[in-house]
Amino acid sequence: MKRRKFMGQGSLALASLMLMRCKAEQNKKKIEESTGKKLGDFGLQLWSVRALMDEDVIGTLKSLSEIGYKEIEGMGGAYADGKVHGFELKEFKSIIGDLGLRLSSTHTPGTGRNSEKDTVNMTHNWERYCNDMAELGVETVILAWLDEGQRESLDDFKYTTDLLNDCAVTANKYGMSMAYHNHDFEFYPIDDQVPYDLMLNMTDPEHVNFEMDHYWVEYGGANSLEYFKNYPGRFHYWHVKDMANTEDRFYTPVGKGIIDYVEIFKNEELSGMKKFFVEQDDFRDYEPLAGMEISYDYLRNMVY
């Protein structure tokens, strides 16, 4: 029994040693293939800290600045009655400027399909919205969500691509570009067509680009690198968030999950990426600001 036990332990030790060597070789290969590049400044999508923003706008923004974030990306629901988070435009711009932050992009209030004429969205009063965002210094306005009734058929997606093309003309007039942000549903085929491919093919590449959310690409069963190869230069913005190695594939701080961001960032030039924003939709193991600091530290120290 003792001899069998010893032999069993020896086999386990050998297997463990081989696994460690394998991982070491993989790490060595990654280091050898690395360009030695490190990331510069990057931003955060405020959806990650939406509950905190509801409680204390200035205090939350100050905390993000202290972590090290230099840019912020606005939420579509933050704009109402010509104000952002309840502040007049000039006041909000002054607040973020004093904190060393820039609002370089923002999500729009939505398509506004079937909405009332007095609302502000991509269907109604769009020029007013573009004027206000340009006043804040925004460079890109991004459609980031389609309600269930707006994504049931290919015609729904064609409607959205036409709207993106039209709205881009007005955004361009105010010195801004137009983009679309994905979730997972764009990758599920409808009538043997992938809606995301349809949107890439039907939008004008001169005026409409894409904000790729790598988490949702993975969740939808697609591959970011394949899209970079097939549609080079179309993904000017990224959302960088990670996926936990769990059955529910929950959100987790960047570097704690299974998405290989080293490999993704190696292909940043192919993708056309100009800016990226850390985002985490929800939290389970960390408080939001703690999670955002973990993501920041990982990316700031990442070599690719």
C-alpha cells in the first residue's frame, strides 16, 4: 500500500511538473513574440460605475481620475433636458476638465424608433444632440443598444444601418464621427445571415465605424481577430472587459478572466483602434471602483 501510495504521489508530482513546464514554455513563447509595447492612457465607460454616478457624480469622477483614467465615455441615459448628469454642459465640461478627464465619446440616447417627436435621439432632434455633444468636446457618438423589438429581423438591422448612415452625416457636420457598439445578439444568424456582418457591409466606412466589445464578441461565439482580418480598420473604438472562467461567464476585472487581451492588442493596428475604454457591466467579487482599479493596473502593466 505504501509503495502504491508513493508511486501515485510520484505520478501526480510528475504530471504537475510537466504542467508547470508547459505553462512556462507558453509564457516564454508569449514573451518572445511580444513587441515589448505597453499601453498609454486609456478611458472608462461610465456604465461601469452608474450606481455611483447616481449617488455622487463629482466624487465618482474624482475617484476614477485618482485611479489613473484619463478619458471617460458617456452613457446614453446621462443626457436629458440639455444637461449631462444634471449639470449644464459648460459646468460638466469644467468639472471633468478640472479632474484631468476628457469626454471623448459617448453613447447616444438610442435610435428613437417609434418615439415621440419631442424626445431627443437619433430619430428626433438629432441635430440638437450633436450640437450639445460637440460643445462638450465629444469626438464620436455611438449607438450602443437595440431594444428587442428592433432586432428581430434582418429588416430591423437594415433599418438601423440606414439610420446610422443618415445620422453620421449630421454628426460629421459637427466634427464628430458615428459608431455602433455590439452586444452578443448581432452574432446570432437570422435567415443564414449574421447581422453584425450585414451592418459592417451596409454602413459607409468613410463615416461609420464600430466600437467592438470583446466580451460580447466572445459571448456571441465570434472571434475578434477574425473580424479584424475580414474588416480591417473598421473598429476605431474598443470596450475592454473580461469574462470569468465560470459556467455563467460572468463579468470580471480585466486580467482575471479568459479573454486573451495580449493577443488582441497585438492586432490593434489591423483593427484600426484609436481609443479603448474599460468596462464591466456588473460586479460580483469586487466593488465597482476596486474592480476598475484592478483592470487599470493590469492594463497599465501589460506588455504585448
